[in-house]
Amino acid sequence: MTEQRDHALSAIRVRAAAGDLRRGWLTADSWTVSVALGRGGILANKREGDGGTPRGIFHPLRLWWRADRHPRPRSLLPTRPIHPQDAWCEDPADRRYNQPIRLGQGQTGDRLTREDQLYDFIVEIDHNAAPRIAGRGSAVFLHLARPDFSPTAGCVSMTKMSMLRLLRRMSPQTRIIIG
């Protein structure tokens, strides 16, 4: 991937690696990096809790980042700092399913402020966003990988260096092609 910051990527392609469906490759222009995928591999019929990374064509909606840990990264995406009360609704019975929510003390949910580094940078994508269908999967993001690149719950994860490089050229018009 060239370092041209004046034009956005038209597409990013994510595919499973041969021999391990929980690992994959992300390609942007001529640049390819290793990624971790969901423990269920890439699935065409994504369901809540199946551990699959959804197959399809998506678009990035927003970058969330831990402003308490990192400076705001350069990006063409709308950005929002993550606050301690920020979470994601993963309950298919809740009207706020697959949307960001704010939690108070003692409330449960997938909090975006984690002790580990996985959610230090999150690219929210439009999987199951319009319309939102209960049970079709929630909180599918691009985020940082664990050091051992172990599988995600359905997201696509990568190194911090790869994420920051990708963010410089990813825009809301960039297609994320998974599968």
C-alpha cells in the first residue's frame, strides 16, 4: 500500500488463510497483512454467538479510539473517543441491538473500555446495520489482535501498526469485502 494520503482506498479484501479458517489475509492495494478472524471462520449466514466473521461487502462507519491511551490517529473516517460508559448492545431482544449504548455503574454489556489493548482502535462497520435484524450478529468490528493472533468472536483483528496504516486511507466509501 503506498503512503498516498490524498486518496482513499476503494476496497479492502479479507480472505481466510489456507489451512486455518480462523486466520486470514487483509489486502489493500498491493499491501497484504495477516489478520485473525472469528473462531467460526468466515460464514455466509452469520448468527449471534456463532463466532463467525460475516461474509459480504461492508463499509466502515466510524473509528472509535482510546484517547486515554493514544493520540487521535490520522483517518478519513469520522472519529469518536471511547469513554468508560461506552458499550455495545449484543442482546437481540433489546431495541438497541447492534448499536452503541452508554452503561452506568453495575450495568452489563460489551464495554468498549477493556483492560487489554484489543479495543484501543475499533472500526465500526455496517454489518447488520440497516435494517438491524435481531440475532444476525452484532459488534462486528476491525480491531487490534491479541499477541498470539488467536481467533476473535467474529471480528477481523490486526496489529496496531497495520491498523494505523489502514486508517490513514480508509474512508466511509471504502468497501470491506470479506470472503
